[in-house]
Amino acid sequence: MQLQFVGCGDAFGSGGRSNTCFHVTGASVNFLIDCGASSLPALKRLRIARNDIDLVLITHFHGDHFAGLPFLLLDAQFSRRTRPLVIAGPEGIETRLAQVMEALFENSSKTRQRFELSVVALRPGETSSFGAVQVTPYPVVHGESGGPFLAYRVEAEGRIIAYSADTEWTETLIPAARDADLFIAEAYTYDKVVKNHLSLATLVAHLAEIGPKRLVLTHMSDDMLERLDTLAHTAASDGMIVEV
Ligand SMILES: [Zn+2]
Ligand SMILES: [Zn+2]
């Protein structure tokens, strides 16, 4: 299995990075984790076959994680996708998706797709299966609006991938990412504590409790990007591929 960082930027495109979108592929799986506003051009730049993707997992409803869906769905419609697609995310996703479709492309939420589209709400602590992918959401802490906010522990092909999503430190990250083969963690700032986001220093202080086999940092602000050459941990970059 492999995970490619289609986009690993923050909401502000810091460092010219694309909004959050990870593409996971293996013998029996093909899915995205998050689909931020700039994800469709980023997928095309990396020549990723969008119509082979079976599942999109959404962590929360901020534009840099969610607002790529209208573009992805219109692209699917116009490229004559036939393969069914599942979009799964926090409770309320059906309404939020219709709202963002209408805001960006009027009447697009009422278009009948040529392919089967399922929109599924996920509840924290309840494991759901989508083909060969098992997903367990954990609640995280990321402010008042744009939620619910979910971190994901994803199991597929005997491997575990965990993603913190955007969050300040919360104990739920421990079970979400414990012993994961790959833990993708937000490291928004270096050591400055910012509400609703995670600093690298805070993450490192808890790393022994989490014990991931591999850690990759994402969603970095300029404060982190300035220090990329001196970091002791692996930082994501757009297009980077990690074997899992
Ligand atoms: Zn974000
Ligand atoms: Zn966010």
C-alpha cells in the first residue's frame, strides 16, 4: 500500500502547498483522505485517475479539507464516471455537501449523477467498513464551527494509517494513532501554542504514548516551513509518496 500527499498545506496555501488531500492505493484499496479546495488541480498535476477512487474520507467541513468535493464531483460527472463513489465524513455531511455544491455551482446538488454516489455520516468510536477499508473516527478539538471534527484510524491490507486531522492536543489522538504504521499529524507551529491547532513541541511531548512506527508532519504554517531543514522528523511535501 502507498500513500501520496496530493496536498499537505494549511488553509492559507503556506509555502505554495495545496490544501489537504492524501491518496491511498493498494492491491484492494483506492481512496482519498480529505479533499481541500485545491485538490482537483493537484490530483491532475500528479496524474491520479480520479475515477478509480472508491472512497473519500472527510475529517471536517473547513474549506481546506472539504471544498474540493464539488470540483471532484463535477469532474466525475463530465468525465463520465460510472464507478460508484462513497463520501464519508462527520455527521451533517449530506447537508454540508449540498450547501457547498450550491454555493459554488448553483443547482449542482440537484444533478442526477451518472454514477452511484453514497454520502455516509460517521460517528466517533464506531468502525465502518468500505470494501477492504476499515475506518474508525475519533473526536478531536478544533474550535466551534466547521465540525464535528474527526481524526481517523484506517485499517487496510493489514496496515494502520492514522491522521490527526486539524486539532489542538487531545487525549483521543493516543488511541487514534497508537502503534500505527503511519501517523500523519498536524504540526501547525513549532512550539507556539495556538488554539485549535497542534504544535510540533506538543506532539513530540506525547509521541512516546502514541508510539507510531512512522510519523509524517503535515498542515504546516510558515512558522514550521521556515525550519524544514532543521527538523528531526519527516515533513510531508506535495507529491511525496510513503510506502505503508
Ligand atoms: Zn486545515
Ligand atoms: Zn480546519
